[in-house]
Amino acid sequence: MKSIRTAGALGAFACLHAGIAFAQNPSPIDIRGCAGIETDSQRLLCYDKAVGRDRLPQAAKREEPSAKSVSVDIATRNAEDVARPLSLLDSRWELSPESKLGTFNLRGYKPTYALPFFGSSSQNRRPHSPAPDHTVTTPQKLDDVEAKFQISLKTKVAENLFDDNGDIWVGYTQSSRWQVYNKDNSRPFRETNYEPEALLVFNTNYQVFGWTGRLAGIGINHQSNGRADPLSRSWNRVVADVGFEREGWTVMLRPWWRIPEDRKDDDNPDIQDYMGRGEIQVVHEVGRQEFGLTARHSFRGGDRSHGSLRGTWSFPVAGNLRGYLEIFNGYGESLIDYNHRATYLGLGVSLLDWY
């Protein structure tokens, strides 16, 4: 139950800023900032404003072009020539000065998708935890095939806190596993995870073995499932982000430290030994296809050594609609399954990809 108020507040927050984002156009400092805008019409308007074309007369005159119009056209062509595509991290996190679009523009964060097929090799019918009164004694009636969907958004709330660097972002991710085909059990939502977070993100620029260090950040992350005992699961973390990239590739290192809780309030005291103490994310773009791999590990040996791998493939279908394939193996596909090992396969569609 710990996250219900948090999730509600973040839901209202997302709706509020969605309205703000669509009510105003971003105002980039430089022509390259326009490349980070997702909508075609808004991106074109951004280019026009950047080079002054929005101030040209609407009715075209059938006469020899004036020196002023010629200069505007030349400026337009020159600006478009230098508008090089932004890198994945730069376009998603507005790192460089020319890519900044201001505050309170709603952006994608983690992938947003709907998977009508999400199958498990071993559904967790008796969730358990070492915490008192956190073990299900009667097996749940669950299907091995369900549906899964996720929404994930972020917005910048403060910009350039340290001269021309240091932005504060807030993000919200919600993922649900829905027993939609389980009509004998009234099609329940098996598990929903709520994940609000706040991050301080810095633009960096250094070289390591042919990779460019582009991002460094630190943040506070809360994750919970909003359930009552014995199904309640939650934890709070301080998460660091270090991002690297080269052409077509992005790598994010994410170590974290769990914020300690009182023993009586801890739903899952051993969660770090299963869901890990850090992860590495690798994203590779091939044309309009995107491949992702996320690896987590506990960084402990013996019977405390656990981890997981999650692979994703996103590919164009029609317009902005993309196909989406997800494969997961290991511990912690969701919070209720943090200490349950299984393999999952999901297939569906996505609207937003990584970052």
C-alpha cells in the first residue's frame, strides 16, 4: 500500500505536464535542438522559427526575389546543412546547449509498449519473502500466458543549475501484468509496479577506449507494487547513471545503493541479492530497428549470486507504430517475482523506445 499515494500523485503530475507540453512549442537555442522534437509538424515549425521563416509573408509574390528573401533562403539552407542528427543520449536528455528545449516538455523515458502475449515458463503461484507475514500459503490460480504493458515518461523541471550544466528530471514508469485470458479467476491484474524517480543529470564529454562519456547523473528511485501483505513489495534506492556512446551504440552503467529500512517495515530484506546492486544497459540502433540488452547482478558469490538478462527488439510497422519483442531470463522480472526465477517471452507493439 506504500505506493498508492505516490502513484496517484505521479499520475496527476503526468497529466498536468502532458497538457503543458502540448500547449506550447519548445524554444531551442540552436537549430540542432529542433532535431530532438518527435512530432513532424512541431519540428518543422521549430526550424522555421529558428531561421526566421515564420515571419515571411504568407502570400508568395510573383516577382524577382528581393535580397532579403534570398538571404533568408540561403540562411535556411545553411542552417539545415549544419543541423546534424543528435546522438541518442543527447536527443533524449538534452545534454548539449544546442539540444536543450526548456522545461516541462513531456518526453519518453523507458520503452512504452503493450504486449498482448506475455508468457512465462514458471508462473509464480506462491510468492514469498523472508519478511514476516509476506508468504502466500495457498497457490494462486494463474495462467502462464497473460498480457503486459508499460508506460514511461519524464520531464525536465530545472535547467542549467551549474552555469550551463546540470538539469533536474523527474520520471515515472508503470508496468502491469494482466491475467486477461484468465476468465475463471475474473481476469485480475497479477502485478503492477510503480516507479517514480528524480535525477540530476550532467553533460560530459570525455573519451574512454573509443567511447564518448556523454552523461553522468545521480537520482532517488522508489519502486513498489501497492499491495497489502502478504503481497506487498517495495524498496528505495540511490541510483547513479554513467552513459557512453559511439555511432549506433549507447551504454548506460547504473550502480545503486538501497536506502535501509526498519526491519519491521521491510517487505523484502534480501531483494538486493536477487534484483541486484546494479545493471548495464546496451542499446544498438540499426537503421530504424533498435536492440536492447539489460543485465543485472547481485555482485555476491555463492548462494547470494543471482541476476537476470532482458533483451528487446523494436522494429517499424507503420508510421510511429513499432513491433516489440521482449525476452527475460532470471530473477526479478517484477517486484512480486524478485526472488523467483523464470523465463518470459513477450510480443506486441511499442510507441516509444529507450531513453
